[in-house]
Amino acid sequence: MKFFEAEATIYARSSTVWDIITDDGNYTVWDSGITRIEGQVRNGGTIRIRTRTGGNRTFRLRVQQIPGELMTWTGGMPLGLFNGVRTFTLSPHGGKTHMRVTEEFSGPLLDLMWRPAMGQDCTGYINAVKERAELIG
């Protein structure tokens, strides 16, 4: 298993941060690391994304949410050959938000699918959310 995490204190309300990370129409506008997104980032929904580090691969992910607090994107290959889960956690602190993003990858094909840049995606993403939220908020 490979595990990565990034966290930041964002000087914006948690509702602002939540609006940014669930606004599927604007993911490609700000520097999220996502180059294409189809579907809706909503509880029980399915999205298809392409990332800068994923090349031409499209990832199909299931979205689960506790609105304003927690969201997971889960995807993988059949038979559990490769699985990935990205978890977004928001904790309000006054007018600020503590945001934590974790990524967990597992499965027998992990070593074949693994790219070192996958862990950098997590840090880049959270920094981009912070920049956008503080600009807007």
C-alpha cells in the first residue's frame, strides 16, 4: 500500500472551500491538476477525470460525501487489482478551514501502476485549493 497526505490551514470559510472542491465545472479553470472532468461531484455520483500526471488515462471514480465535512473519490480496476481512494476532510476553525487530503493506493498491480508524481498530486491539489479559496474568500 502507498499512502500520501497533505494538509493546510486555509484563510477562508469552510463553505467556500467546500464550494471549490465540489464545483466540477471549474476544476480545469484553477490549477487542480485535473485536466478534464465529466460528471457531477455529488454524493453517490460518478465522475471521470484525467490528470496531468495520468497521461491519457481516464479514471472513473465514485463520489461519497458528508456535505461540508468529508468527501471520498474511490476507483480502481476489476477484481481489486489496483485501487485508489482520495479523501478530503474539512474542519472549520473560526473563519479559517483546516483541510486534509489523503490518497491511498493498493492492489497487486500497484507497482506497475505506480508513478512517483502521484503523491505530488496531493500536495499540489491542496495548495491550489488554498490559493483559490483565499483569493475568493
